[in-house]
Amino acid sequence: MSRSLVLPRPGILPATDVSLGSARPADDAGETTHTRRLPQPPGKRAPLWLAALILGALVAGLPGLLGSGPTDVVASAADYGLGTASDVGLTGGMDDAVARASITEAEAQARLNELAASRAAREPKTVLPVTDFRLTTCYCMRWGTMHWGIDMAAPLGTPIYAATDGVVLKAGPASGFGNAIYIQNADGDVEIYGHMKYYNVKAGDVVHAGDQIAKVGNQGQSTGPHLHFELHRGGMTGKPFNPAPWFADRGISVG
């Protein structure tokens, strides 16, 4: 009896059992077909095979660890309110918009000068050396002698102010005045303040109009607390002149 050979149709594999180490009968004649086994790692090279797997995993994860992988988040200048990337120079310089919004040091200095001039314009250039006073003696003859200044009576301790900006030439004891302060102003004239008991300036101090320099006293040849105020043309030894018209020329009345 002859057996015909049956070939499998294309694309169809013979029926096999995928279980490991087993076989099943293929037909009634007792023939068997061998089962297909899953591939196993090479026995002697298993450690090398495992090491290769671990190395491959490390290489694959290395970019992520270094922060340069494809999943990195790249922040742009716009994320920080700095404009687009094209607005920021690679050298760290300012962009055109910022440069246009800035000013030069020369412009800044010019503005500072304008501010100083504006502030100076608002400040008084001349003030009365004593407020709430009573004029008791004029620049005139008194008791047969010339009185070379004006007397401004006020209570003891009344503040005395610098009449103008100037530099203190000296401050301290002075004949007839008890104590006196000599201030040279911007015109070169010298202002003399006399009879104070307390004063808080010294030679070389720069004072501004309205700065407190002393308090009204009754020192020296005085009949009561007051400020004696004199003006000398061109220096301490210059010729005295009448303070009343001088104040009037500056918009201030001494009464």
C-alpha cells in the first residue's frame, strides 16, 4: 500500500503544539511531529548577552539624564518677558528698543543740572535773619554816634537764620557784641550778626539762606535781647552800608 505525500498549502503551517518538550500524534499511523521550541539565550554567552542589554538601556537613557534629549523643554526669551529670541543679542547687549529708552551720561548730567537750577529757583535767596521781631534801632545816628546796623528785638532763644548763602569767616567773642558771626556772601560782602549767646557754626562752614546759625541773646553792650545785623562792603573791614534798602531790593521789608 502506498502513501501519498500531502504538502501544506502556502501560508498554512502544519499543526504543532507550542508547548515545550512535548509531542502529539500527527496521524493514525503513529507518526509524530516535533514541537517548536522558543529561542533561548546562548548558554556560554549569557553573561555577555545580559551585559549588552544593560549597556543598551544605559545608552538609550543617557540623553535624558544629561538634559539634552528630545524631550527637553526649551524656554524662549518670551517665556521670561524678554521679547522674542531675535530681540536679545548673543553678546548680552541691550536690544534697540532698550537703547532707545535710555539716555547718555551727558543727558543725565544735564537733567541733574536742570533739577538743581529748578530747586535753587524755588529756594529763598535772601531771608530775614529773625522772624516776629521788632525793629528798635535803625542804621542811623543814636546818642550822638553812628549806629552801623539795625537792631531786631526778639525773645531770648529766638532762632537766628543766615540771611543769604555764604561762608563763615569766623564765629565767637567780639568786642562790643559779646559774640558775633561773620559770613561772606556771594557778592563778597560780609554780614555781621551780633549779641547772640548761642551759635552753632564755625569758621569755614558753608551756610544757605534760612539755615539756623544761632539764637537771640543779650551779650556785650546790649540793653535787651536782640540781633544786631550789619553789612560791610567787600569784606570785614569794608565800609558799612544800610541793610534796610539791601533787604528791600530783595523784596523784604524790615519795617
